[in-house]
Amino acid sequence: MAELSPSRSGVVYPLADEGIFIATALEPDAFDASDRALVDIITDALLAALHRVEREQLLQERERQLTRENDRLDEFAGVVSHDLRNPLTVARGHVGLVAEKNEDDAVSSHLDSAETAFDRMETLIADLLTLARDGRVVETTEQLRLAAVARQAWGRIDTADATLDVRLDGATVAGDRSRLGELFENLFRNAVQHGGASVTVTVDALGERAGFYVADDGAGIDADDDARVFDRDYTTSDDGTGFGLRIVRDIAEGHGWTAAATDSEAGGARFEMTGVDELA
């Protein structure tokens, strides 16, 4: 070996899963404690650089994956918007022409049923488009006052005689304004629909846990359904689409949060958003 390598001393440091670092010298016993300390510094810096490169590569791959997913969602939204809405518009137009000339009450009843079906299909298409859009990962955020977003969402839906109680006036969160508003709208609409026209809806922070909740004092959720309420086809209403709470979950996950359903202190439903790191 002496003829193959002139080295007479050396230090070998493992670099975790990255390999090994080797330093050699021509003289025997060339490395003292200060040299070994220097090698410690060099190998620590080398490991940090390697790990940084790995993280950057993972982030780049994640960004490419998000781009592909968003492109597929855009394509799906285009199909839903064009290939479903156009035939529906044509069918509604033909039914309208028949209705204008019809004088038979029995036929009118059937035409009314068709119009009701068209309305439901429009609602389904709108919800599908919302799902496609809100299934995206949120890439750009701004600091939002939760109370303001919640109150604006409340004003955009039919709340009948329901009451909104917002208790987190000072709280802000990093989020997408439009999608966070849709999250509140769907939760408020769900509370009014299932809790009754005079339901009270409360929005507040979760306290020690990072997040917020929307709760009501309505009928609540069956214990067996807590884990199912966010499923796409879950609904307890004859005219429900089953998409409302699924949209809530997708918006939460798009922000990196977790949505969960449980009982409120008043016996109604409570929907919690956790993992909201920047709630302040």
C-alpha cells in the first residue's frame, strides 16, 4: 500500500448519508487537535450545504408538482364550464320556448320540474367549479383580519333571522381573501340550513391551539357522521349537493390547515381549523 499511496496520516469523517470526508498528509501524525477541530467545522458546513441543496431540489419538485396539479384542475374546470353548461343552456332554452306556447296545466307541471332540475344542475356545476379552484394549494397570501372576512361573508348569504357573533376582532391570518371568504360562506350557509332560521353562529379563536372555529347552537351533527361530513357525497338535505363542507375542507387544506367537525358547547355543530400557524 505504501507504494500506491504516499499518505502517512489522515482523518476520516462520516457525512451521514452523504458519504465520507477524507483528509490526508504525507507526514505521519500530521493532524493535531486544532486540525481535527477545523475538519469538524468544514464537515459541518459541507453537510449544511448538501442538505440545503436537497431541500431546494425538493421544493423545486414540489413546485413542479403543484403546477401540474393546477394545470389539471384548470383543464377540469374548463370541461365543466364549457362542456356541461353549454348543453344545459340549450336544454333550458328549448324548455322555455315550450313553456311560452303551452296552455296545458299537466305539461306546465312537468316543465316546472325540468326547470327545478336545471337549477340543481347549475348549482352542481358551480360547486364543481369551486372545488376545482379551491383544491389548489394557496401560493400567494396576505395578512387578513378574520373578523372582517367573516362579517363580509355573512353579508353575502341569506341568513334569515340568524345572528353572527364574532369574538376575534384582533386576530389576523395569512390567507387568500377570496377562498377564506368562501370557507366562511359555506360554513355559515350550512349553519343556517341545518340549524334553523334563528340560529346563532359564533366565530372565535381556539385558544391554546393555533386556529379558529365556527360554531352554532342548532341541531348538531350525529356522532357517527363526524368523520363523514367532509365527504363529497355527504348531505342530510334533499336539495343539498354534498359539496359545501368538502369545499371547506379543500380550502383549509389549500392553506395547509386541517378542518375537523365536532359538537359545540351549545349542542350544535362546531367546525375547527387547526394548524393556522400565523393566527395572531
